[in-house]
Amino acid sequence: MKANTIRVILPIFIIIGAIYCIRNGVVVSKLHELGKEPDSIILFHVVSLFTFGAKDFGAPIAGPWLLQKLMWLFFFLAPMITLIAMADLLSAVRPMFLNYILRYRPYYLVLGYGRVGKSALEAIDIKMGKKTYCIVLDRDVNESENGFSVVFEHSIFLKRNVSDTDAVRKFITPRCKGVFILTDQELLNLRLYYDIQDTLKKKNLQHIDGFTRIRSLELHRRLGVETDGNAEFDGNAWPANHFMNVHAVTPYLLFQSPKELDDYNKNTDDKVFEHYKLHYNRFQSWIAIPHDCFIFLGFGSFSAFVFHKLWEHKVLKPDSMVVIIDRAAHQNWENYCLEHPEVEGLTPTLFDKDANQMVESNLSLNEKLGQNTLCIFATNDEEVNIKTASHFTRKYKNRTQMHVLLRTKYMDVASPGLLDTLIGEDRWVLVPTYTWIKLYFESELSSNIK
């Protein structure tokens, strides 16, 4: 109440004070005769201080010293009050504008604005157009990203604690086209999934597209069967939702058909798609020839999914030589066999070794290698993946022709020239999971355009 009183009294004080100063001898450089004008004319000019500042007045050049200084003070205070008033106005407009979107405009809701959330926003912009409204909720996002231009922006960032499901629930309306649950906290994502699922069921909105990020392979498996990297299970009351693991859905892109590739992206200026197309074509040329041996360094979600697709495409066969190097190689292979009983006849060579120590290890694989070897280096450390690939290709270059699939986070992790030097020209394929995830979202969104 006190603040509101000041907001009313201060402008009145400036107006009356400025008129008093002019009437009592203050002369400004651009309006020498203003003091001789009627009060109504002086009032008209004084009010312009709140819009154009002192632009039409000029500096006080004559009159009582104290009143000149007071006039200077009014020159600075008036525009500041206008700025504060505009900010207050936009603060009042923002909720109304949001309410307008929620009621009348189609929009997407993105929960979590980390690496994956940013990729989702880019995918929505590309596939649905930059004028598609996106509401982004994150506790660390800076609302000033689109600050005063909120009414003119189509990506609206709101600082919200998404763990407060009540705060999230009000953003679920019939105008919502999709919900992306993409925080870095796996259990929070699942809690949000179940809460939003109940909300959609009550409102009969189960057709709304959904993407729920699952990080661990264990939960991904428990929730469903891996096919294209998405997970489905019988208890899903939100049929349009995808449980997606970043490290499973991105390698899936390497196994799409040429027709799917042609229909995938028509934007030739998209550097991410150009990168993907180059590595897709290289990988396809590899798997077109027989490979005798398959080496997996790290057997988490990424490697397990690549193994599944190689088996499904009959690139990896029951009589293939398979080597798995992981600190929990035996346990991870046993877990994989539980989900994929069709591979139980295959007996891979398992080494329970830490991938970080492979370069210094004396482990020899000479007797395991054939004429062609496909290596999947997919630990969580992209630097280890590259160093180990360099070590393997140097150590076994005279023993086998080696093709290397590298898991990284981003596509610019190393220059192509460096990788050619370390591994060999055309002997490596990069799968940058946090870069290519944008392409996954684009493919799913393009198939759901209505």
C-alpha cells in the first residue's frame, strides 16, 4: 500500500515542483520564455518530461541556484518513473498474455531447459515454425531472456520449480499440443509423467504428444521394450507419450531407411542434419560389408541399443565374434540377455575392465579379430572414447580393417582432421547424442503434424 502511494505522489510532486521552479525564475535553454506562459501550457511541457525527458527543455541556465538543481533532479526522475511504470504494466500484461495463449493459441510445454530442453525447442522451431508458441518452465531459467518483449516472443521462459506439480498442472489445457518432460532428474521426470498423465486423463486429453526423458537403462527396460529407443508398457494411460533415453534414440538414427532419410529434413542449411547425413551414409557403407568381430567398449544404454539394431539388421550374427569391455561386462550382458532372449546362444568374450585404463592395459585381442572389425566406443567419457579408438587402431592396424563408431556429446568435440589422423580417414563415425537429439524430436514431431 505504501509503495502504491509513493507511485502516485511522486509524479504529482515532480509536476508541481517543475511548474513551481519555472514560475519562480528557472530558465531552460530551449524555452526561454516558458515562465511567461499560462499554467496550462507549462503543465503541457512538464508532462512531456515523462515521455521525451528534458529533450525539449534544455539545461537550466538561469534562476535561483537551488531551484536549478531541483529542476535537474526532476529531469532524471521523470524518465525513471516512466520506465518503472512500463515495467509494472508489462508485469500486468504478461499474465494476461499467458492466459490468452493457454486459452486460445496452440502451444508446446517444455519442462526443463538443459541440453535436451534446448534441443527440443530448436526442433519445435524447425518443424512447426518459429511462430509456434513454446512455454518453458525451469527453476534456473532467466525470465529476462525475452524480458520486455514478452508479447512479441513465441518462446516464453518462466522461472518455475517444476517439482511443484500444482504449478505445472495449470499449463495443461486443451490448446496444448505437446509436453516435453526433460529435466536432468529421472525420478522427477517420472513423477511429472504420472501427474500429467492423470491430469490428461481427467480432461480427456490423452492425445497430446508427450516426451519423457529416462536416463538409466534399468528404468528404460523396466518401463518397456526397446524398439526405436522409445519405451512402451501396458500401464501407460497416456498413449501419445514417448519414454526416451537420449543415448538410445540417437544411435537409432543410423539405422533408418534411405526413404526415411529423404523425408527427414528438407532444410539444407541445417548443419546438424548435414553432419548426420554424412555419418549416416558412411555407417551404411560399413554395415553393407561383412564384419567378423564386434568390440564394445562400455556396454550401457548406447552400446546395448547399437547391439540390438546390429542384430536386428543381421549385421551381427550368431557366429560373430563379440568382445565387451566394461567394468560390469558380465552383469550388463546378463541383463541384456534377460530382455533379449534371442541372443542367448551367443557367447561374447567379456572383460570386466575399466575403460579408462584400456590405453595402459596389456590386453591383447589379436586372436579375436577377423578381417573386418566394427568397434563401438561408447563410455560416458568422450575423451576416453577418442583416445581408446586411437590406441586400438594403431595397435591392430596390421591385423584388421577397423571401423570405429564414437559416442560423444556434441558434434564439434574434435575436428575431422584430428580424427582422421588419430583413427584413419573414413574409418570413424561420430554420434553426438546431445546434438542429434534435436533430429529425433524433429522426426517425431514431423510424424505427428496435424
